[in-house]
Amino acid sequence: MKKFTALAMGLIMAASLSACGGQPAVTDAPADTAEQTQTETAETTEAATDSAEEKAEATGEGKVYNIVYLVNGNLGDKSFFDSAQSGLDQLKAEGRANVTTIEMGGAEEDQPRWASTLDDVSAEGTYDLIICGTYQMPDYLKETAANYPDQKYAIFDDDTYSGQSPNVVNLTYRQNEMGYLIGVFAANMTADTSIDKMNDQSNIGFVGGVDSPVINDFLIGFIEGAQSVNPDVKVDVRYTNDYVDTAIAKEYGLSMINDNNCDIIWGVAGNAGNGAAEAALETGKAWFIGVDSDQELTFSPDLAALTLTSGLKNVGNSLVWLIDEWDAGRTHWGTEVNLGIAEGGVGIVTDKNFDKYANDETKAAVEKAQADILSGAIKVDSAIGDTSGKVDELKKAVQP
């Protein structure tokens, strides 16, 4: 509205300046001429206003979006749910969005609430965008999106029905690229026995959530990155089949450390994966690598101290990007948007403990791996859509 007001004021000022110049003043003109001039000015202003409003509607420029974020779990996972919230908090702080977050719980008994809540907020018709995420939500979302075709939705970290719902945008990430960087880092670090806790065996661990394409996309990059440093590296791979309960990941972590001499474990299971960090702390014989967000910033001091780095899945950045695109008039409804290193969708933390413990050779290796991925010199395999059985073959080949 400021632009519209400024335009109208400009037209009025122009008329006033003309009256003060060498031309006859408007007040000296016949009444019907003055009325005609005023009418033309008003019509011009109205036309300019209508045009600007149409542009704003088309591009979203200046719009404050009403957004609801449905968490099929709970905040505090120190992972992708928190990452998504951070992006929405940024939009809210910038005055670009009103954000409502609904934590629906992550246990099996909570799942009926996921469907009912998704339907309830859709029926309200008050939100410009409804956001949810993870592999557990697409079945609910596909049905609801079909029932509310005028409602816009975004789902992150899943491509199950990508392109099948014209009012849904799927935000996916090339976590295989991130996994490759983490694998290069871990294989270099485990070989550096000058670092406390690193033993003389090149054994590292991977605690995943559900044995699924997305989790295995992290894994395939992790293994390929580690093998690029040491073809004989061993990777102990286990799945919690849960993203909430830390107990099973801690049990796996203790076994990895005590039975298979893993001195680095990457937790890729949301909050559940953090149980592996607890195992590393309890034994005092291993390090942890975080995922999705910078877990050194969110962990307690004792757990942060043994977290060497984190693989970043920048869900929050991708949500800001989506609103930026909407503002610019570039909408992606009915499509999948896949974001990797080049787009800032994924990455690796390179300050704090990374900078403190990694030697120059390790840092250079990670930098080169990233540069080679960006240039296309390295093509990281993906578990998404893979039917060749490559992931299973890799797991068997590297198991201690």
C-alpha cells in the first residue's frame, strides 16, 4: 500500500506543480474541465493501484503468509524438525510470516492425530501454506490435498507422491552428497591415531532410522566417501526403526564401540540417533557425528564436546527459499524440488570441533570432495529409486 499511496501522491503533486507554472491554474478553468481533470487523475491512480495489486498478487511481493507447521513428532529432536522450525522462525522474525506450530507426537498411537489434524487445519481455510515432513506423512497428505484442492501444501524430505498433487510441492535433498562429505571426513579422522579415542582400526558406525531410500541415501554417500579415502574401511550399519527412542541407538552404539571397535558413529535417526552419542560418552572411547542441524549448538556441553561435526540438511533454508520463490512469482506446486550442495540444501559443519581436531590433510580432503561434487568430477550414487540392490551390496562389503 505504501507504493500505491506514493504513486497517488506523485500524481497530485504533479498537478499542483503544473498549476504553479506558466500554464493557467486549474481553478481558472471551467468547472466541467476541472471535474474532468480530477476524474482522469482518479482513474489513472485507480488503474495504477489495480495494476500494482495484480502484480503483488501474482508475485506475492510484500505478502505476510499465514503458515502452519505440523510436526509428526516433537520439537527438540535437534534434527530436521528443529531445522524446519528455525527457517520458519526466521520468516516470522523478518515479518514475512505468521507461524503456528502444532506438535502431534511421534509414537504409533499418535498417528491417528496426524490425519485428523491435517484435515482440521485444511478445513479452516485460513492458512496460505500447510507444511509437514518425513516419509510418514505423504499417505495422509495425498488424500487431504485431494479433498482441499485450493489449499497449498509443502512436504519436506519425501518424494513418495512427487508431482501427483497439483497443490503440493515436495522438497527433497541430495543427502547422498552430504553423506559423501561426512564419509571422507570420518575415514580421514579414524585414521589419525594422534587424536584421542581413535584406535588403530578403520572401523566407523552408522545408526540409521528406518531402512528406507532416504536414510540409505545418506548411507550410500557415507560409504562411498569413506571408501574414496580407504577402500578397506569398515562401516557397522544398523537401523533403529524409530526416530524418537534413544535407547535402541544407545544399545547399538555400545555394541559398535565395544564389540567392533568403532571410534566414530554417525547418527542418522532423528532424536533416536542421539542415543549413539550417549554411548560414546558413556564408554569414553568414541566420537559422534550429528545430522540435519548443527548438533554441537543444540547438545548439552558433554555431548557437544564429543561431536566432531554434523551433516546439514538445511530444511529451514529450503522453507525460506520456498517463500522467496513465491514472493518472486515462481511457484513449484505439483513438482519436486531437489536441493544439494550447490543450492545450499545440504552441507557439513566446518567450524568448532571440525576445525579444532581435523588436520590440514583432512580439511583439504573435505574441501576437494565438495569442489569435485560441484564440478561434476564426482558423481555420488543415490539410493533414491535404486532397484539394483547396490545399497545392500555395499552394506555387506563394509560390515566389520
